Amino acid sequence: MNRTVRSELLQVLPPLEVEAILASTGIIENLPVQLQDKVRSIFGRGYNLQMSVMIGFAVAQLPATALMWTRDPVMVAK
């Protein structure tokens, strides 16, 4: 997410401001209103991308779990 957000923010803001925003998102309040909306939109897209990747990993785990499933569980003797 950070790489995507950083690259998109660099198209809108100077590098020093991008680093400041990535360090603390509270700095967004100091930007002009139009830029605030644009920066929030960029962060929103980054968050959505991150969630899509996480959902992809969760879905990929389902077949792996199904392949490990057995009717008779392996018991380990004590």
C-alpha cells in the first residue's frame, strides 16, 4: 500500500510534503481543501488495494485448507 500511495502522492505533492503526510496523516488538514480531497482519495484507493490483496490471500487459503483435510485426523502418541 505504501509504495502505491507514495507514487500517487508524488504526482500531486512535493516529496517533502509526501514524506510528512506518510509520517503523520494529520498533516492533511493543513492542505488546501481540493488537495485534501485528492490525498484522501489516494489513501482510499491504497486501502482498497490492500483489502483486495488480503481477500485474495484469504481465498487462496481455502483450496490449501481443503487439500489438507482428512477424515481420519493423524493422532500423535504421547
